[in-house]
Amino acid sequence: MQRRTFIRDAALGAVAVSASGFITFNGSNYVGDCETTTDILGPFYRPGSPVRTNLVIPGEPGINVLLTGKIKHSDCVTPFKKAKIEIWHCSSNGEYDNTTDEFRYRATTYTDDEGKYFFNTILPIPYKTGGDNYRPAHYHLMITAEKYQQLITQVYFEGDKHLSKDSSSSSPTAKRRILRVQELPDKTKKVEFDISLSEKLAAEVSAIDKLAGVYLFEPGGNELQFIKNTNSLWLKRDVFAFDMDYIGDNSFKMDNDVFKFFLLGDGKVKVEQNSGGVVATAYKKM
């Protein structure tokens, strides 16, 4: 479809409507509503993946695919140079490499001067999370770019029968992250995913659902209670509740306290409360 752009100049600014969203001039710079939405950081992230673009493992089964796209500033247009992109995903057997020095199906790369990135890898598959529950096939991505909030997100694929039953992929905010797997004339496959950054991101609603609940500190047994309120996470203290700011990486801030959540698998969640450098750990009551 041909991209159509409408620009209207006015005394107070300009508005552009494009395929990727609205762009407005706020008096000093252009900003847009095309930011890529977040998704929860699951239990399988490993820092320190090697810098490489080829994740294909010779002799291992899987459908080879090129994942590529551009990283853009918040104006939805300007490329971001040297943004850091980390990727991780499961194998064709639905397993993550959580221990080996090979960092299988894990990698880091950086965008070029035009904001472009790419990975040669395989298509992940859906995998069972317990009972009859499945996670749809997905890539995990973490984007780190100066002056922007770190973006943790996931991309899914059209036609996956598990999309509607998964709380993350069925969220309305995931709509732009359900992608088409293209088959090129030479029979190779390609997935395109452009990413627009934002200085401040909202936490994914499905993530808030997973994090809300009562947590017990160890040792001591004192409790913390987090509640969902109007699609944000609040901390309840006595009869009062306080809104917390999402700061990325499954972390929320209130006053001088930072609460970082970790999904441990099997539905278990822990939180680390950092109060001026003093860290205490609590676990969600099951």
C-alpha cells in the first residue's frame, strides 16, 4: 500500500498522519504516537549475549528466517544510530539455552547509520507452559538507546493458533507486534519489525496482571501488596494506595524506592525492593 502523508501547518505547530502513527510538533521537536509497546521480561533473559547477527546453528533443525527492521526516534521517522538490540528465543524444540557458553539463539547487535538491524536465525515454535497452556511462538527483544527508556518487547506471528489464548499476545497493545512471515522469491523467509522509541513507556497491562498480588519478605514475613488500578501498578500501604512509575526492565519507582520484579517460571514471581541501596527480597504468595 502506498504510504500517504498529510501535513498541516498551523500557528501552534504541525500534525502529520502516516502509516506508522500521528506526529505532532510540540514547539521544540516532533513527537509521535508510534512507539513500540512493551512486553514482560520473562524468566529466560541472560545478559552478556555475544555480538553477532547469525544465530543459525549448523545441523540443528529449524526454519531459517531473516528478522530485520529499523530503530527510530520518537518522531517515528529519524533513524537511531548505534542502538543496542538483544534477541533471545527458544529452539525448534521449544527450549531456551539458559546455561551454556554458546548462548544458543541469543545475540546482540547494533543499528547502522540508517538505524537498520538484522538477525539471521530460525523461527521459534509455540511451547507448553503447563497443562494445556501454550505460549505462541515469539522473539524477545531488548533495545537500549541513549535518552530513551529501555524497551523490552516481544514479537509474534500471524496465523499462530495460540495468540488469542495468551494474555500477552492477545492484549490490544500487541496488535502492531503480530507480524507476517514473508516468503521471498528465492523461498527464504523474512520478518520485518520497525521499532519506534519513547522517552517514557507504560507497562504492559498483561504484565501488571502477573505482578499484582501479595508478597512475603524472607526472612521476617512482612507483606507487600501491589494492586492493579486503571492499568497501572499501585503499592498498597494500610488503607492507602500509591501509584508507581514504570521505569522499564520490569521495574517501578515510588519516591526513593525501586521495585524490580522477576518471573521465575511455574507462575512464581519475586520482587526486590531497593531503598537507598538496601535491597530486600519478597516472593508472591501463590
